[in-house]
Amino acid sequence: MRFLRSVIPSLLLIGAGLTEAASSWSFVEGSISVNSKTGDTFKDKLSHKSALKAPVSLGATDGLKIILTATEDGKGKQPHQAFLLLRDPKSGLEATFPFSVKDTGKAKVDVTQKDLPVQLLSSEENLQATLLLASFGASKPYGSHVFDIDVKHDPNLPKPKYEKPLRYGKLEEIHHIFRADPKSGPMIISIFFALAVLATVPALLGTWIFLGANVTHLTDALSAAPLSHGLFFGSIVLMEGIFFLYYYNWTLFQVLPVAGVVGLVAFLSGSKALSEVQTRRLAGKR
């Protein structure tokens, strides 16, 4: 009697464990159909126990549809996850397509060639189709190979090719080749234009004398405003020297600050020098 009392609870626990282990996901009323624009239509039933023997052909304009009822312990129920998984057996690449599932377990999924990634479209093997049904709880999920897909490409179009995506990473070392610094023109051309400018100096002096320039007032001008006339004349000569250095070897960033200072000196001293010249003009000395 004591022996039976000790064995009965153990038997009840084992039975409960077997009942819990037997709880699993599956499907019933499964069907697969392929609708083609050419008029050919394929339809067959799906079984959770075995896969279809012949592969299902999927053309470029075909539409594959799967309809089934997901069940838990034989009762129609909506699972948390319901997917159709297509796998390339050669490369191992996979793509999943979710089912649209109702509360009663009625599920449907549609697949066309446009939905397939290029890696699967370019596969030379038949794609393995697997149904996946699972949810929360202790019920065993369902995952089984149910059929194969033979992807038929349009013979009038080139077969899709996989292009490696751009990935950021270490690249080969780049050796920059910078453009050589600009050089001055040939020396012969520079000398020619320099002599052409110097040749105009006698003509300038002759025109100056012809117009009545009075050189005798130079002493009066320097005595009245020596600093203004000296700085103005010196700034003009210095500016010409800056231009020569820029032509010879200076850069623009070296020329600009120096030319700015010399230009300011020429402006201030020139104003004072012109004021002195105007004073002599008003006095009738010019």
C-alpha cells in the first residue's frame, strides 16, 4: 500500500511531462499554388510530415502563394512567428518571408522573383523552402523542409549577377603627385619687356619738359615738406621693387602684407605732398 502511494505521484509527474513534451506547433490544410501570366497554373497540397517530391517551378512573372492553418496541439492558433525560409544549399544564404496570420491560425504568404535577393536568383541549385512556426511557451516549434523551388529565368534577359557592395575599410596607399610650382617666363622675354618699358622713359621726360615742368621748384618742395615728398617717392620705388620680387621668387602671401603697408604710406605721404604742391600753385609759383 505504501509502495503504491509512493509510485502514483511519480507516474503523474511523468505523464504530465509527456503531455507537455507532446505539445508542439504544426499546420494543416496546407496548399501551394503558382499563378502564371502565360496561363499555366500549378497547385498542390503541403504536408507537415514530408516534402513535395518534385520542385516547384517559379518563372519570372509567376506568383507563388502558400495558404495553411497553423495549429498548436491540433487547434488553430496564431503563432508568434510564422516564416517561409528559402535557402541556397550551395552557399548557405537564406531569405525569410513572413506569413500574414489571423487569430484562427489562417496564414498566407506570396512570393515572386522580384522579392528574392540577387544572391538567391543567381543560384544554380534549387532553393530549399522551409516552414517555421513558433511562439512563446513550452510548445515545440515547427521547422521542416516542405518543398524545393526551381527558379526559371527569362531567356530574353541576362541572368542577374551579384555585385559586391561598397564596404569601408583599409585601402591601398595613395601616393599624391602634386603639381609643380609655377615658374617665371623665359628670361629673354622678361628682358625684352623690361627694355621696352625703359625705352619710354626718355619719351616721358621729353613730354614732361615740353609741358613746362619746372625742375627749379624741387628745392622749394623738399624744403617745405621733405618727409612727405621723400616718403611718397620712396614708396613708389619700393612698390616697383615688390613687384620685381613677386615676379622673381615671392609668393602672393608674402607680397600682400608688404604691399599693404607700402600702399598706406604712399597714400598718407602723397596727400601731404599734394597739399604742399597746391599751396605753391595758389601762391602763383607754378
